Amino acid sequence: MSAHGHVDMGHTVAGWTGTATAVAGFTVMGIAMAAASAPIALAGIGITLGAALLTWHLHLAGWAKSSGPRPESEWPWRTRDRAARRVHPDCLGCRLAGRRTRSRGTASNMVPVASTVTG
């Protein structure tokens, strides 16, 4: 039993990798502050921004988890998310990648028809 009770805290490969990379970026920025070096500060900013991109790509590849309850078999942090290839509802990362949810009444092979207004 964990300290958080019988719940999935959402620890993932994407989360751990992104956090570690961001900490490295902030560490480089701290070194830049102590050394008063603009090039090192820019490198730290680049590493931190890279952490965001890296986490996003890992999320899209299925190494993150959507929010909400999951079966206990999917709780380990090294378990891939089976729903990642589709779309996570209300997920900003999925929307930024161009992934859209399909409405239930629309078939996937239907082509939208442009409406014309006469009058």
C-alpha cells in the first residue's frame, strides 16, 4: 500500500523524463546566474523549453496517461497508454497535435458538405 492510498498517482515515463530535463535546465540557468553568463543562460532556457517539447512528444507516443481512473494493471509508470493513438478528451497536448475527437453520429468515411445560402 502506498502513502497515497489505493490510487494511481499518474507517474509516467513522460512525466519523469520531462521533470528531470526541466530540473537540468533550471540548474544550468542557476549556474548562469552565478557566472553572469548570457550564453549559459540561453542554453538553460533552451534545455527547459526542450523539456516541454520532449514531454509532449512522449505524451503523443503513449508514454503518458490521461487523467481519470484506470485499471490497476495500468498503474505502473512504465506502462504505455493504449488510448494515446486515438485522442485524450479535453487534452491540450492532443489538440495542439491536431488530434480531434470524432462525434458519435459521424462515420469516419463521411466527407463534409459545404452549405450554400440562397436568397
